[in-house]
Amino acid sequence: MCKSVLEHYVNKSWLNQINILEFALKILIAKTVVSIHANFKNVIVTYATAKN
């Protein structure tokens, strides 16, 4: 009984940690994409103004 409860708890906490990591990873990817997009826009603007 005690062992199965412990295993269940360990499995649950592992799943929670994985979910948290996945969430953090998604945020990180989103932030990276946004910053790359912003930098890309700046580069295009700079290039366009430099050409004119």
C-alpha cells in the first residue's frame, strides 16, 4: 500500500516537473521567435532606409 502510494506520488511529481519544463520551453521558444522577428524587422527597415 505505502509503496504504491509513494510510486504514484513520485510519478505525479515527475509528470508535473515535465509539464513545467515543457511550459518553460514553450515560453522560451515564443520569446526567441518574437525577438528574432523583431530583429528581422529592424534589419529590413535598416536595409530599406540604407538603399534609399
